[in-house]
Amino acid sequence: MAVTVLIRRKVTSDTGELLENIYRELVALAVQQKGYLSAESMRRVDVPDEHLVISKWEHIDDWAKWLISESRMEFQERIDALINSKTRFEIYE
């Protein structure tokens, strides 16, 4: 069954553009992964420091493999270095 993963982050305004560039690189890598369907990145209108990525996968196992992959973890480290809060992952089917 397909899953949708909501990825929420709080981002300071001075790092937003750099983070968007990292998102683009990350998606370019994700599209090569088994089960990847799509991703969309948004900034919250009423709270500009909140970013949301909506990522869709064919199966939860595909997402789980991507989540713990070394290449994704390297991107997560780059993202963590830019933001002052923890990334939240929420999975829906």
C-alpha cells in the first residue's frame, strides 16, 4: 500500500534558500530509489519558518530503506547543520 510521509522542519529565514537547494539535490537522488513516487516542498504561509515536504512511496518498506540509507543520512546531516530543531517524520497510508 502506498504511503505518504510528511517531513516537517523549522527553518531560520537566512537558511531557507540553501535548504531549498539541498531539497532539490535530495529529490534528484530519491527519484532513483525503489518505490519513490513523488515529493513536494512547501513553506507555511502563516508561519514562514515552517517547511513541509510531502513524499510519496509505493510501500512503507521502500520508505524505510530510504530513511536509513547512507546517502539520505548524509543529506540529513547537512540539513541538521542548517536548522535549530529536529526534523519530524509522519507516515500516513
